[in-house]
Amino acid sequence: MALNVVFLGPPGSGKGTQAERLAGSRGLWHVSTGAILRACVRDGFGPDGTAGNPELVRQTAAILKAGQLVPDDLMMVLIREALAAVPAGSSGWLLDGFPRTAPQAEGLISLLAELGSDEPVVLEIFVPNEEIVRRLSGRLTCSTCGHVTAAGLAVEGDPCRVCDGHLAMREDDRPETVRNRLAVFREKTRPAKDVLAARYRFERIDGLGSPNDVTQRIASVLAAAG
Ligand SMILES: [Zn+2]
């Protein structure tokens, strides 16, 4: 039986790192919506890394270049192409960055039934809000050369180590901005999680500690799945 995994978690949860590790160690096809969308814009390539469906790619690139959100129905088509491109008899796939809405989650359930895919395990990397804020906020950026200094190593107004400019905190890196973005993310994606959790095996992974700790927890949970 293939190991199919839907990975959930906000930016700052360590989801991307864990997704790459799991895909690498288990030989899973890593289907990342971020990578698919970037490829559409950058190369005009389809989701499976080939020429794909040129019309679909053009349409997606135009939406992203206009700064708009890719609508659910187009997102579904892209995911369908990506999952349909996974060869039969492979070890499985790992879906990263999708679904983000309840309609996408419902669409995924129908799609997997239609493709005859083995039921996925849904893994949510859970990290408390304040820890994510701590991880993602506080960086200081030189307003002259753009050199970035990690949080805690300097304060606003300190001189830059690279040029004769000074360090300032970008709006995006302020704790309150990160906190707000995280609240919006959780509120918007919760319905998708609820739909999946009601249908498939759902596991919440403690995302605190070192990346190796989290990798170990994921391995244990999957081993328990059999
Ligand atoms: Zn500088």
C-alpha cells in the first residue's frame, strides 16, 4: 500500500523542512503547491515538471502575476494533474500546501476516490502561536544594503556590519504583523482541516523542539499506522 500524506501547518511550523525530509526518506512524490505555482510563473511548466497543459499554465501565471489568489477550481485542476502524474506502483505522494479551503478539501476527497488513491494520512505540525511569532519576527534589515540580521543579535538603529547604513525592522517582521497573519491563516484554513480530519486518519504532531525531534515524532506516528 502506498503512503500518501497530506501535510498541514502554517508558515513557521517547520512544515516545509519536514515535508522534504519525509518525501526524501520514504521516496514520496512531493507535490508542493508553492513549487507548482512558482514553476507556472517562472518556466511556464506544468505541475509535473513537463510542458504540462500550456493553457492552464498560462492562465495560472496570469492570475499570479496580477497578484490575485488562484481560485479553488483552478487549484483543483492543478492538483489533479499533479496527482495523476504520480506513477502507479510508486511509494506514494506527499501533498504540501493544499488544501487551504473547505471546497478544496471536499474536492480532494472526491479526486482521491476518483483516482482510486490509497487513503492519505493527514499530518498537522502544531506549534503554538507565540512560538511561531518568536521564530518569524524580530529580524532587522539594513535600510541601505538590505543585509538581514537574525532576531536577538542587534536592536533597531544599530549600525550595519556590511555597509555604513543602520538596521530597522521591516513591517513584515514585526511581531504584531506576524501574529495577525498567523491568525488569518488559522481561521481561513481550519475548515479545510476539519473536513479532512472527519474523513481520514488525522494526526497532530508536536512541532516544538529541534527539527530532528519533530522528524522522529513523525516517523513514530507513521510506524504506528502500520
Ligand atoms: Zn547595510
